[in-house]
Amino acid sequence: MHRERRASVEQVIDDFASVLFGCTQPNCESAIAYLKRTNGRWALVDYGTGLSPEDLVGYGFPADVARALVD
């Protein structure tokens, strides 16, 4: 079954961003994606519903940026 999602940029802080993948169908969960810009290109780092600032720090996000994107 195909589930339609709509992406919207939530926050951009320097070279880091959060994007909401909002599900538009019933019985479908929305999720937040975290991205990092390297050499002018955005790359997906991780996505899901249970990520913490500590998870993002483990991926190399600065602690203050990780907290701001998750909270």
C-alpha cells in the first residue's frame, strides 16, 4: 500500500536541518528527518519518531544544534 507523505522544512541551523514527513493517510505515522549539509548538498542522517539530541550528537551534530532541532 502506498502511503502519501508531505515534506516540510521545520528548522535550519547552519548546516543542519529537520524536516517533517507528514503522513496524509489514516494509519500512517509522521516522522522527522535530520539532515546535514556537506559541500553544498543535503544528506539524510537519520529519521524516525524516537530520536533524541544525544542520538544526533552521536552523528556529529553540535549539542546545542541537536537540542534545538529535537526540542
